[in-house]
Amino acid sequence: MNKQYILAIDTSCDDTSAAVTCDTTILSNVVASQTELHKPYGGVFPTVAKLAHSENIDRTIQVALSRAKISMTKIAAIAVTVGPGLAPALEIGISTAKKLAQEYKKPLIAVNHIEGHVISVLAKPAERTKKISTDSPQFPALSIIVSGGHTQFVLLKSLGEYQILGSTLDDAAGECLDKIGRMLNLGYPAGPIIENFAKLGDRNAYSFPLPLTTIKTFDVSFSGMKTYSRNLLQKLTAKKPLSKQEIYDFCASAQYGVFRHICYKLQKVLVDLHQKNAGNTIDLAASEIKDLQNLAIKEIWLGGGVAANMTLRKMIRQTISKYNTQIKKRTDGDPAKTNIQNSEIATFRAPISKRLCADNAAMIGIAAATKLQAGAFNDLESLERVPQLKLQ
Ligand code: KG4
Ligand code: ZN
């Protein structure tokens, strides 16, 4: 079969990105970052983002095509992010995709940005290295999206079949880290700086609260941690500014607080689903989720900007192995319970590079691949941005 190349575009937030992909293989993935432009604002300023996208988009696409050594004539379809994201920013990517689709008579595929982050774990480089797993994904899988705009637990029954199990009730995890970083004057985005400072600090120096332990849903919340940080900082700096070591300790403790909350809820999702699979009657969130039968999670996926954080990856691996040990203990030596043994998590996947964790167009191209195979194209006239687009 002929190789089907996709030209993908993402302008959902503050990065202008274009990529060429083929199924799950990345041929090029170009990102023109606007971080420096937004630094003075301590966050993304939408009109500044729009202007920078419109200045950078054509060149970014040209570079993506030339790095992939693919001309527009060889492109099978154009994929573009339609939401969620900043409306003025999305608009530039969509209008550019439409223009190219018209000029070169190519079909258009609308992609949800979150679906891109979910699928980013399947991305492979064009040159295979031994380290990269090429195993096909096993379903159902549970994807944890942790970015600057979203924090969600997404169940994948198959590729393209999503169910959101839990979401943030307020701020996203990355947003919370960025805001705490701002209180400490660390610069923007603060997530990666906090990760580095945390390596030099003691995560138990300050005890951050563990939110939402008494509610039975899989939702998360980070606004309390932000308030807790502000109050604690006020107290700590009342007499003198924080020392370097105190800043490192604060970063380590805050980061641990944010990730401990995610892992606590991950553990809850796994245990609740396991209970449901085992046929137990439960008064837990899983019992309220419809069509959730015989779903033994096989894989855990992690995506989004914060997935670049190695401490988060380590804590998720530890959560999975703790859960697997618990399951083993409960079922060992009892043949009647072998079906429950299938509940062990076999695989943990995260994107192969930091670039694939942050916003990028390659993940959009890879998410569009199944739609290209199915011929599920979007109408050029009616394609519009959907800033609040949901995954399901
Ligand atoms: O996915 P992303 O690039 O954009 C959104 O769609 O939101 O995520 C950006 C977020 C920012 O909050 C940034 O601080 C955070 O990801 N981030 C990190 C790390 N790298 C980026 N947070 C913690 N540790 C990191 N290494
Ligand atoms: Zn994103």
C-alpha cells in the first residue's frame, strides 16, 4: 500500500507547529516557540499569540515539508487542531489549513488537541532505535493527560473511543506549577524549573494538603494547593526572604504535593475499576460510569507538557507497581480468581521525547491517521474552531 503522508498543523496555544507524519511515524516536527514573547506576561497573551502564529505559520510549514523531504503533491491529507485552545490562536492554524486544502485539493481532518496528547505516546521516529518499543497498544488503556490547560483521566476502549473518567475541577496541574513558580519569581513556564530545583530540595520539608480524598469521583483539584502555597510563602517570608535551599525545598514539596494528588487519584481509578471487574458491588465512582463492564486496564499512558517531568513518571510507575503487587497478593493461589489476575497493568507509555510532551503538530498528525484510513474527512466550508471542545 502507498504510504499516506499527513501534513499536520497545531496553533492551539503559544507554539506554532507543523509536522509531516505517516501512520505513527514522525518525518518532521517543527515547533516555533513563542515562550520568550509571553515571558513578560507570566502566561500566554492571546492577541500576542495570534500575531506570532500568523507571522510564523507559513515558514514553519515549509520547514516541516522540507525536513521530511515531502512535497505538497505527496500529502494525502491536512490535519489541523480545531480545539480546545485559545480562539484567536486556533483561527490561524485552521485558516491556513483551509487555504492549503483548497489550493492543493487535499482533504481536511479536524483533530482534538487533547486526543493529540493522548496519542502522542504512540509516536515513533523515522529512524528506529533499539530502545523504542514497537508493540501495538493493548486496550482498554488509561491515559493521564497532564498539561498547562488540562488534567484528565481518559479511558480508551480502542483508538478513537474515549471516555473521560475524571477532570480537574479548577486549575490544571501545569497551570498550578506555573502559578507557584510565579509566586517564587522563577520565570515562565515554571514547570521545568521547579523540576530542576526540586532535585536539590527535600520534598518533605513542607507538607502540602492532599485534596479531594473524601469525594468518590476521579476528579482532581489544584486551586487549594495554590492558596496553600501563597499562605505558606507569606508566613515563611514575613521576616526574611527565602534562602536558596528553602526555595529548593519549597519546589520539591509543592511538586510532590501536585504529583501525589495525581497518583492518589490514579490509584483510586485502578482500584475502583478492579473492584467493578471483580464483580463486587461498590459505592464508588466507577459504579456510576455507564457501560463500564469487564474493563481490565492493560496499559497506562501519560501525555501533556508535564509528562516531560521525570519525577512524575517515576511516581506513576511506583503507583502502578504498588497496584500490581496488591492485585497479585489478592489473587495468588486461587484459581477461581484468575480472571482478576488479568487486571495487572502490563505497560506504561510516555512520549519518547520532551518535544512530544509539549504542544506539537506530530501528535495531531498521528491522531488523524485512523481518520485518514477511514476516509473520515471534514467539510472545508463548515470547519470551525471550537475553543471549548471536549474529547467525547
Ligand atoms: O502541553 P503543554 O505544552 O501545553 C498545554 O496544552 O497546556 O503544557 C505546558 C505545561 C506548562 O504548565 C509547563 O510548566 C509544564 O507543561 N511543563 C512541565 C515540565 N515541562 C513543561 N511541568 C513540570 N515539569 C516539566 N519538566
Ligand atoms: Zn497541549
